[in-house]
Amino acid sequence: MKWQVKKIALAAAVVATCTMGTLYAAGAASLDADTVEYDMQTGEITATGNVLMKQDDSRIAGAQATYNAKTQQGRVTGGVIAEKGDMRLTCATLTVDGTAHYIAEGDVQGAQGDRTFAGPVVDYQTAQQYVTMAQGGTLTSAEGTFTADQLQGWLQDAHYTGTGNAHIVSPPRDLEAGGDQFDYYGQGDGRAVLTGNAWAVQGNNTMRSQRLTIYLAQDGTAKVQ
């Protein structure tokens, strides 16, 4: 790909403007866009048009981006698609802190393996596969669907918590439950604890209480207590 570079002195800094080219920064990272402006003194990069950022197993695409090659902090806007390993998410705006922490905003839709998450704002820590949705959302897995006004999920551990209008629908366990809060553990000695106006329907059993504990059997069924 042919590209042109202009070096311009600006406020005692050196700025490189690349048209239709790729900028390679420290840490085996690259940024490809229609137009890239790079301040070598501060590490600030501004990219516009068909932006594609790559580093290790991470790829982020969008319409526009600002990024600091020194701090590895940045922001991508416009039809954002981000991928890391088997994680993929789409959103309107993505704020990045290195390759391990993303904050996605605007109709966020994400997936990690067979688990999905969706909401207006999602804070995602890739190393822990930890998702926080302070403005509410939905988590899904083989266990079922989890919704609440505030959600947290440790995806690898199948551990989910919800606060406010908390709701669980688990077809594999023939279970539907809700309350003010839930704390769900899908692995090991699995259980779901619901508190505050809690209720559960499992098979022909219906239970209501201020606190319900549902033990998840290994055969896929659930026992309400």
C-alpha cells in the first residue's frame, strides 16, 4: 500500500500525517485507517475512516479513533467491532485501557464462547472474563437468561449477580425465578440465592419468600427450598 508522510513542527512536537497507510507503534501494535495523525512526542494518534487497530489477539474496528501509543488508552467510535480471542462485541463507542479493559457504550452486544451479554453500557475485563452492566442488561448462557437493573457476570465461572428487578429463566432446569436480587452459581455445587420479594417456579412447585435458595442438581434439575 502506497502512503505519503509529512513531518510538521507543531508546538515543539513532531507530527506525522499518513494518508491511506498503516502506523506501527510500540508493543507490536498497528493502526490502519484512511487518515492517521501521530504526535511522536506525546504518543497521541488520531485516525479517521475505516479504522482497524491490532495488537496480539485483539482487533478493534470503527469509523474514528483516538489512541495513545504510550499509555495504550484510547477511544473508538462509529460502528465499533472489537474482538479478543473468542470474545466479540459491537457498540457505538468503545473506550480501551490496554488490551485488558474495555468500556462499551451504545447498544452493546457481546459474546464470549457460548455466553452473551447485552446492555446500554458494558464494562468488560478480558483477563477475568468479568462483565459489569451498571445500567442494566441481559446475560445468557447454557444455563439460561439473566436480567436485572444492575448485572455482574464472571463468564468463565458461570457466576452471575443481579440487583433490581432480578429475573432468571432457565429452560434446561425448568426454572423461572425472580426478586430484588439474585446470586447465581452455575458450576460445582450450583445454587441460586434470591432475596427480597423472591419467587420461583420449578416444575409444579411455586415458592415465595424474602429469601429463596435453589440448589442446582448435576442432572440439570433444580430443587427449591
